[in-house]
Amino acid sequence: MTSQKSSLAVLTVGAIGVVYGDIGTSVLYAIKEVFGSGHVPFTPDNVYGILSIFFWTLTVIVSLKYVTLVLRADNNGEGGLIAMLALASTAVQDRPQLRKVLLLVGIFGTSLFYGDGVITPAISVLSAVEGLEVISPTFTKAVIPTTLVILFGLFAMQKHGTAGIGKFFGPITIVWFAVLALLGVSQIVTHPEILFALSPHYALMFMWANPGITFIILGAVVLCVTGAEALYADLGHFGKKPIRLAWFSVVMPSLVLNYFGQGALLLSNPAAVKNPFYLMAPDWALIPLVVLATMATVIASQALITGAFSVTKQAIQMGYLPRLRIQHTSVRDTGQIYMPFVNWGLFVTIVLAVVMFRSSSNLAAAYGIAVCTDMLITTILTFYVIRYGWKYPLALCIAATSMFFLVDFAFFASNLMKLFAGGWFPLVIGGAVFTLMITWKQGRQILNEKLRTDAIDLSSFLDAVFVSPPLRVEGTAVFMTAEPGIVPNAMLHNLKHNKVLHDQNLFVTVVNHEVPWIGMDKRLQVESLGHDCWQVNIHYGFKNDLDLPRALQQIKNRGCQLEPMTTSYFLSRDTVIPTIGSGMAAWREKLFAQMHHNASGAADFLNLPNNSVVELGSKIEI
């Protein structure tokens, strides 16, 4: 019992540090953007109304939707949009047209994650550093350079992994939430009546009196729930109970106290609207508060960067992106990875965002569309999971999701008004990634169909070869094939040019599944083809790490002796020539051909020993 309590405490602290870093830094800019927009007349009644809207937004979207409902939709213990997409697509697999639409919707939502991944670190770190302006206006010119230096340091340290600093995330974030609560209480005691805004009637009165203004400011109110998707995305790391416990015991109370403290400050000093968060603190605490806020935003950004690595890896294994170089930064935790291309691609785009928008207020105009679209997609996928996966009655499913759909749609519609003020930026990023993912997926399908059309049946080919067998050489050849049962081009080239065949030959196909994990006991499927040849299918979930040498070690108990020093891996690399009329637009054909040409790191991705890889090429037109 004691060990279970200890484990729960450790996981809860970890959840506070990783899961809630993003939503915990929204206090830096959310209230400021609502009242600083100029749409809300500054009156005490409006302060009460806005605070009530904030509280009930947190309650409905985070407490009810994500913590209560969405966390239940775990995919074998894993969460996140890709896990939800896998659940939904599996639930409707007997409806192919619906499944196709849901896959497109889910992949588009996944693509928008990258747009969010650019805006979140930019607005979080920039809003923290803007505290320097509160200390002294002379620091204004230093805000952007300081932000860029901090961001560069953050991305430069990614190659070293997060194991060394991860253990500090939880305690620092706990200190951050404690400071949020203390700052809020210090102002609430001067105007304790502000707590009456917890009542929903203040929100309803504001909306009734100001329907147009309410619709407009929802685009700023949504800033208070930034990072809510992380609740579900990090489910596999911490579990439901620690995430729920952290939210209700620490995170939500601290956020509410801070927001209401900012409201109390505004009642006393309306001029504090320029930066109510920092102006809650006494002068002597400003510098320490800026430092702590910067640390908190770095932690929030770190969680999102790590998420970008994980999402990219999952997309690769589901066949939506080409193989990229993956480095494992921990010998114990296989989930800790570093992807150089993704890391520096994000950094360059974030620098572009900071330089283009130049302030957190301007970035707030760009923020929201990607987040609200993802929240809306999550609600839609949740409906199909509980209706077709869990087999709940239709009326219950509609009742469970319709309210969330209406709330999400209201926020989404409001944020569309920010489209030309900056909202286009994350949409362009998400659209570009979506185009790449769909082009790669469709291009591979077209390519595989072409390969199958020209393919030679493996079993018949081996029978013909061994009528007059070639010279057998010592060792084992592992031929990687995209489709089982066909002759790989690498083998044809080997026989044509070297006129030899290894003593043992494995024809290996990696099969990816729409589930997070495939256990080692179900990893290998082996079929003997005779003449010391085997067809081997290796099964992986989208959260598994691909390690072919390790997986193939299991074949030793099935009649094949695999020695690492005498094993050669053959990867067939095809040179793709785009042609018009293959099922995609000409520009997408050329894009796919270029992506295929640039795709590298297959040996690293599959954990193959580099010195035993032979690459043979063939030209294929699509």
C-alpha cells in the first residue's frame, strides 16, 4: 500500500510538470488579451462576467470533457489524437467510406499539432520575457533577442535528451503553481467579493447583455485552455488517476485563484490591464517572478517539443511520413528520442513566428484556430468511439458529446475571425504538413500497387531457383520487403550480379498496426519456404520502437540460427520517376518523388547495424 501511494505521488508530481506546463503558463496572457482587445468595456460587472466565463470554460472543457470523458477513451492505455484516430477508425472499419473520412479528419488534426507546436513556445517564452518591460521600459528592446537566445538554448539541448532535466520539471512547476495561488490570494483578500464570479449567472448575464462581444472575445478566452490536449496525449506516461488528481488538487485551484486575483487587481487598478499578471507582484519580486515564469514556459515548451518527436515517430510508423533519423537519448526509456530534422525545423519556424509577430499580443491573434480545430476533431472522434466502439445507445452518445461539440464549435467560429490577423500562420503550417503526409501515404500506395503488378511470386521463384541452385555462401541474408510473398529487387540484383545465395535467407516485412503496442510474444510470424528460406512478418504498434535485430533473435527457436556477425541486411531503394496520370496531381507526384529521394536513415530507424546494410536500387515510374 505504501509503495502504491508513493508511486501515485511521484506520477502526480510528474503529471504536474509535464502535462500541465502549457495550461499553467496561460495566466501570463489570457486575461490581458481579453481586456486589452478593446472590445470589452471596463466595468466591474464585466470583470465579474469575464472571470465567470473563464472559470466555466475551464470547468466544461477541461474538467468535464477531457478529465471526465476523453481520458476514458484510452487505446490500450495510450492517449493522444493518433491513439483516438486509431480507436475511431477501428470502430468503423466495416464502414470504409466513413473510415476514410475519419482518417483524413484525424490526420489533419495531427498536422495542426505542428502549427500549435510553433505558436506555443513562441507565445509562452515571449510573454514571460515581456515581464522585463514591467521592470523597466528600457528593457523593451531586449525582449526579442532574449527570447531567441532562450529558444536556441532550449532546442540546442534536445540532443542530450530530457532524462537529466526531467526530474526537475515537476518540482519547478509545483513551485510555479504555488506562486500563482499566492499571487492570486494576495489580491483576492483586498476584494473577496470577486469570488462571487464563480457563479455561472455572471457569465450568463454577460453573454445575454453582450452577445456580439461574447462571440468576439471567445477567441481570447480560449487561451485559458491552451494545452488541454496534453491531458489526453500524455495519458500513457502517467495514467488517468495521477492526471485527474493533479488537475483537481493543484492545477485548477491555482489557475482559478490567479485569474480571480488578476480580476481583483483590475477592480482596484484598471490601468493594470497592460499586464495584470506581473503587476500583481510587489516590485521586489518582479525579477524572481520573470525568471520563474521563463523557467515555467521553457518546461511547457519542452513538453510540446518532446510531443512533436513522438507524434512524428507515430506518423512514420503508420505510414504517413518518410523515415527520418531517430536518436535514442536514454538507454532505459525507449520513449526518449531526438529527431534532428524535426527539432531544427521547429526552431526555424518558431524564430520566424517571433520575428514576424514580435509580441505575445500579436501572437495571441495567431493562436487559437489550431487548438480549437483539434478540440473539435477530438469531440467528433470521441462520438464515433463511444457509439461504434463502445456500442452505447445513440441518444446517450449524442447527449454525451453534443454540448462539447457546441462549445468547441463556438470557440472555433470565434477564432475564425482571427484568420487574417495571424490565424493563417498555424493553418499554413498544418496544411503543409497535411499535404506532405497525405502525399506520402497515397504515393506509397500507388508505388506498392505498381510493385505488386510487376512482382514475382516468391514461392514459385524459389522453386525455380533451386532446380539448379546457385552457389551458397556462409551467413544469413535479411531481405526487407514492403509486401510479403514477392521477390525483393535486392535479391534479384544479388543473384544477377553476384550469382550467389546465402545459406539462410529471411524475407522480412514490417507490419504496422493501428494499436499502440504489440507485445514481444506476438511480434514474429514465421513461415518456412523450404531450402533454409523463411518469410518473416514483424508486427509493431505505433508506439513500439522498431528494432529488427532484436525482434529477429526470436527466430533462433524456430529452426534458423541468426548470428549478428554473419548477417547482412538488404534494403531495396527504388528510384521513383513521376509520371502524369498515376492518380495524383503532377506537382504532388514530383513532391512524392523528391520526398522518396530524400528519405534517409532507414538503417537508423530500424536499428540495423550500418556496416551490414547493402542498398540496391531500381527505377519505378508512378
